[in-house]
Amino acid sequence: MTYFPDYLRRRGRPLVMGILNLTPDSFSDGGDLYRGDKLDFDRVFLRVERLLDEGADLVDLGGESTRPGADKVELGVEMARVLPVLEAIHSRFDMPLSVDTSSPELMLDAARCGAAMLNDVRALRRPGALQAAAASGLPVCLMHTLGEPQVMQDKPEYQDVVTDVAAFLRVRIDACHQAGIPSSHLLVDPGFGFGKTLEQNLSLFRALPTLVADGLPVVVGVSRKSMIGAILNKPVEQRVFGSAALAVLASQSGVGIIRVHDVAATVDSLKMLEAVQSKIG
């Protein structure tokens, strides 16, 4: 069963969500869209055009770096990064835009500025976030993370990572229901790399079919992450092939959305998988 709104449905393969980091310090491409200390809108538009040309189904905008060890971003800074870009892209491109934020004020303003979806790494746990997400009327992705970015990789411990993550997501889903957000507006993300060791990440990845079987669309974000670097012994910019391989495996597990930096490589890989799996004649 799927619960995607019409603009998120795509038969045959997961949707590909292109990443648009509006931060100067994201782990992979932080600062790429800046000229000096200011966002360069020409660079932003070129990046969005490239993501679209490469086959992105939607684009995820974020104004807060949540990499391990990242500093806290003040609300005013986050809103100043995201809202002007969101409005400009929404007026220029015909495509669904997701906003990656945990801030209730930004959730509400993003909905008014044309966002089609909310993506919260803290699963609506900040004060007021549940109410803001409900008031926005937008679909929202609930992600699991263990602690804040500054400390989440400091010896993360679980009784059983798969059981614990699934239980956490069920609690957050119940909280959403109580706040008036229906299942038809919910997606879940197990949070690869957010308070997990390499072995914990791999255990979660193997369990994707179980998470998918729970019924809500599953979002997977492993693009260029340290788990790939640890296995392949490659720096961030050389993790494209590893990321594409995991995208194919995630697709075979039935996930709904794959969040990536390298859209073209991901789309090509998923098209090949689709062709092999499809029945001819």
C-alpha cells in the first residue's frame, strides 16, 4: 500500500529526491552555492536546472547542516537561507519542493511559500513542530536520529538498532495522529548515519523490507555518507558508485524515495534495474 499524494506517485521505481544544500558547511557540498558569504541565486538556479535535467522528481532544500558535529543554526539564519530560495525556485520551476527543517516557524512559512513537503531529521520533536506540521497541511517525513548533530556519533548504543528505530518511528507516527496528521501525509526515514555506527547502518539497511512492510513510504538517504567511505575507503567526492549501488538495493527493498546528491547516476541505475525487472511482451 502507498500513501503518496498524486505528485509523489511514480510507477516502477522510487522517486529520486535531489539535494540542494543552502548551507556553507554541509559535509559533501557545503558552500558550493555561495559567492563569498552570500548565496548566489544564479548558481542555485543552475543547480536546480541540472537536477531536473538529470531526472530528479523533487528537490529537498535545507538551511541547517546536520552532519555529525555541525554547529547549531539560529532560526533567523536558517529562514534567511531557505525562504528566498524557496520562493524563487517555486516561481521559476514547476516541480515539488521539500524543505528540510525542524523549525516550526519555517515549516509554516515554507508552506505559504510553495513547499510541497516537509522533511524533519528530528521527527517533529521540537516544541511546536507537531502543531506547525499539522497546520501546514503538507506531507512530512519523520526521521530517526539519536541525539543532536553535535553529539549523535559519540558511541551510539541500542538494544537492537532495527527494533529501536522501528519503535521510535511508531511513537512519532502516533504523536502525529494525535496532532491531526493522517497516515496519508506521513513518510518515514530510518536515519542512516544519524547516531549509528557502520554495523548499525548496515543492519538497518538489511531491514529495509521490514520497515517498508509497516505500510508508510520509506525515505532513504545514504548518498556519499561515511558508511560508504568506510567500506570503500574513498573520500566524499568519490562515493558516487557506492551511493548508486545502495540506491539500487534500496529500490529492490521497496522504498518510496531515495535522497541523493548524484541524481544522474542514481536515475540511470534505477532505470537499468527497472528494465531488468520489467516483463517484456
